[in-house]
Amino acid sequence: MKPMLITIDGPAGAGKTTVSRSLADRLGYTYVDTGALYRGVAHAALARGIESDDDKRLKSLMEILDLRFKLLGSEPRLFLNGVDITDGIRTPEITMMASAVSARPVVRNALFDLQRRLGDKKAAVFEGRDMGTVVFPDADVKFFLFADIRSRAKRRYEEIKGKGDHTLEQVEADMRVRDENDSTRSVAPLVAADDAVRIDSTALGIDEVIDEMLTHVRLKAS
């Protein structure tokens, strides 16, 4: 099967990360979590007290950030200026900040070039929100993974449980705000590409979603 570039977009909590990593493993492809890159920017901005709409300071920040993925064993880890920040970028505070800075063209433009370089050789699965619409509009296979809000909130709550004093109701409320912000922003809003395969993961297990994706990938390759 020829190397292909595959994109998986969708809202938070739909299962994109687990599915994307597993699909990449099954295909022997590189997995790229583009959302982690925006979380890395959010992490750096919060540490420096930079507001999400301060384009001047965000531009200066982007000029000094060195974001890169490194494999430790089989796990991709995100390093910011040489420091592994993977375990500290899944908090609700960083989640909301990442959503906000991702709407700033100064941030998007800086990360756009990095993402395109990562996809040069194909044989990769890119997870994000605008991979199939903006960054890789000519991707070989595009998926849009979604689920109902309650199911997504429960999944995210389980991910962050024990990392702060957050209730399921708070997680769901934050997710609704983020959904609204991501889908209505003027720059690269969260929408399914016209040619994306839409998959509702509400009632599906991880293996069922991956099997469905593999069917479409193999059809495209044939």
C-alpha cells in the first residue's frame, strides 16, 4: 500500500487521540497530535503571563519556541525548548487557553509551516481540528470523528480526574464553550471537510471506529 497522509479532525472528547494513535500503529505510520502543539503554545503563554489576544507578545513568543515531538519507547512526547511538557498540558486551564490562541493568525501561521513539514513524507496520521480543511486539504483520506456532548464530557472527565477539583458538569460546560469558540471562529473553524468520512463514535468502541477507518483507507489504496 502506497504511503498516505490521513487526517482525523473533530471536537474534544470524541476519541481522536486514542483512535489516531491506534490507527497509526496499525498502519505503521507516524502519529502527529497537532492539538498538543497548540497546548504547548498555551503552556508557554500562561507561564509568561501572556493574554490570548496579545498578538504582539504571542508573535515574539512564537519566535523563540522550539516545539518538537520525540519518541520515548513507543510514546510520542512533546518537548518545549528541550523540556518534556507532555504530562502538564491536559489541564482545563491549558485546554481553554489552547482554544483561544489557536484562533490567533500569528500562532496558526507559525505552526502551519511546522505541520506541513511534518507531513512532507506522508505515511502519517494527523489529529486536529483543521487538518483536512486548512493544513492538508489534499490529504489522501480525511475523517471527522464526533460524538454527543455528554459522552465526550464523560471521556474527558475520566482523563483529567484526579488532576484537579473538576466536576463532570464543569467539564461539560467548558466543552460547550470550547465547541462554540472552535466552530464559530473566523480563522480555521472546526468543520468537517466536504470530502471527509464522518464517524459518530457515541455508541462505538475504539476497535469499531478503527476498523471502519481501516476499511476506508484500504478502499482508497485499492
